[in-house]
Amino acid sequence: MESTHQTIGRLLTALETLTREEEHLFDNALYVESTAVQQRAMPLVRKIAELLVGPNVAQALAPEMQVRIQTLLQNRRTHYDRLSAQLETTRKELEKINAAQVRARKLRPLYSTAAAATFAGEA
């Protein structure tokens, strides 16, 4: 039977693999797919957290395991920052599109009136 630390190590390896996949998808602007991978990783995160709160488990983790966890946490923070920046960029682009739509709606009556007058003059 696998020890708690071995289980954490195995789950951490799987989580690292999913994190790399998520980052690759994000880097290639496949945001929906990246989010799907993130959702697949959540049960692993929950299980690791559940195991770590066991008696004396976190305190007895090997230093290399602690480094892996810290690296993963730092990578998550970096990914979150990148995601926040991308969301802000997208929000600004949507604001520009909305402003252009408003301007187009305001101009539409002017052009439709001019076009109607032009076609009426040709008749």
C-alpha cells in the first residue's frame, strides 16, 4: 500500500503534468481548453490539500516535495496574473467594440436617410 507521502508525490506529478498542459494551451490562446484542463486538475488539488492536513503530514514532507509544491504554487500565481491581464485586455477590446457599435447606431439614420434620398432622385 502506498504511503500518504507517496500518494501526494504521485498526485503532484499528475498535477504538474496538467499544469504544463494548461500553460501550453493558454500560451496558444486556447482559453476554453486551458480552463477545461484547470477544471480537471481541481480534484487533484483537493485531494492533495486533504492529505496535507493529516496529522504530521505537511511537517514531514521531504524538502524536494516542499520545493515542488512551492514551485507549483508560484506557477499558479503567475498563471493567475497572466489570466487577469488577458481578461483586462479582452475587457478593453470589448469596450472599444461597444463604443464603435454605439457610433454606428447613431450614424445609421443619417446614412439611411441620405441613401433613401439618393434612390428617390434616381427614380
